[in-house]
Amino acid sequence: MKHKLISFISILLVLLTFLGTVTFSVYADIGNSINDSDLESEFLAYCKKQLPDIDYDYKVTIFKETAYEDMIIFMGDCGAIPSLNTEHVTDWGDWISLSTLGSSDLSVVGIYVKVEETILSLESAYEQGIITDLSPVAKLASLFYHIGDVNGDKKVNIKDATRLQKHLAGLNDEPIIDSGLLQTKVLDMNKDSKISIQDATSIQKYIAKADY
């Protein structure tokens, strides 16, 4: 009986340790933003500064955050402006984003960057050259698409060139991306405002690390 009790306690301890590890892993994936009261307070001050004429109580929300180099990138909602049912496509160099937040004094894509003690919209940080690589942003928010990612798997590879060739040959008439405007921009790999076989060639050159 004593040995059975010891075995039971040992198994229980192993299970508790395992569950504790799983809980920590899930929490680590989500990030600390949900309980990050300091960042919430700073974001609240930012929202009030950007929208000084709003005279009702704010309820800011931070959904996700990630550390990148010497900055924090996070998805945030000031809770002051409702979403608009209007597609807003933004060109970020090699990346394209699609959102329905519309234009405002806040970030159109709802993403912000904290550098030292300053919070900026992603747009401002990008324009100022504070952040140039949007790969970590794309991992944080699914609304970013890399130009040339024809099949939407967040990679640019030979599958994209093949898919585009089939699309141009009329072998695949289904929309590659739900948004027609976004699809046009994502497929235009050489940025000549036309979708042609040259874009498929540009994808192949990009894969080969050649200039395009």
C-alpha cells in the first residue's frame, strides 16, 4: 500500500510539472501583453494624445506583442473609433497589408511600435526608418502579405511562380486572394502595374536571389 501511494504521488508530481510546463508554453506564445499594465497605461496616454477631442472613457486593448531588436511591436485597439467596412490596402515595400480600419489619427492596421519610451504607429515607425523589416510584423498579424506570395502560404517559392503561370494560362480561374485589389498588388512582383508572365519570372529571380 505504501509503495502504491508513493507511486501515485510521483505520477501526480510528474503530471503537475507537465501541466505547468504546457501552461507556461501557451502563455509564452500569447505574450505578456494581456497583463502588461505598464504598456497599457502608455498606450492609453498615446491614444488620448492622438484623439484629444474624444471625451468619453477609454478602454484600450493590447492583443499581442513581440520583442524585436530594441523595440516592442504590438497590436492595439484604442477603443475610440469603430471599424469601417472599407478595404484599405497599404504598400510597405515588399509587403502589402489589407485592413478595414479606415483612415484616422491612429494606425490603419492597428499595429504600434514602442521604442524606448515612445509609442508610434507602425506607419510612423516605417516612414521614419525605425523599422524596415516587416517580417516580425507579418508573424504578429495575418493581414500582411509578401509581394509574390501567390498561394498565400507566407512564403515566396517556386509554387508561387507555378500558381501564377497557371492563373495567367486560364487553368485556375478561382481568385487567388479574396480581395481583388490586394490580389492585383500581391501578384505584381515587378511592380509595373500589370499582371503578366514577367511577374512569374520575377518570382523565380527572387527565389534565386537575383535582382528583379
